[in-house]
Amino acid sequence: MLEELGISLSTAVFMLIALYFVIKWAVRNAIDESRHEIEQAVREALKEPEDEEDEEDE
């Protein structure tokens, strides 16, 4: 199969390892960039039950 593509086994292994690290880097950066938004959404979700109780007391 690799011969049909014109690449050797070592080249294919190297490309798969490089692809693994590129995807790992991209996922890590995406998580880091969205962490603030996720934390803010969690804080708002935790505040909502308290706000609802306050409204019922009034």
C-alpha cells in the first residue's frame, strides 16, 4: 500500500507522529482559548439557583 503512494515506512511513521503532535497542539490551544468562556458559563450556572431563591423570597 505504501509503495503505491511512493513513500517508505519510515516516512509514513514520521508523518503520523508529526500529525499526532500537530493535532495535540491544536486541541490544547483550543481548550486554553475557550477556558475563560467555560469558566464564566459555569459560574453563571452556579449563580442561577441562588438568584431564583432570592426572587421567590421577595
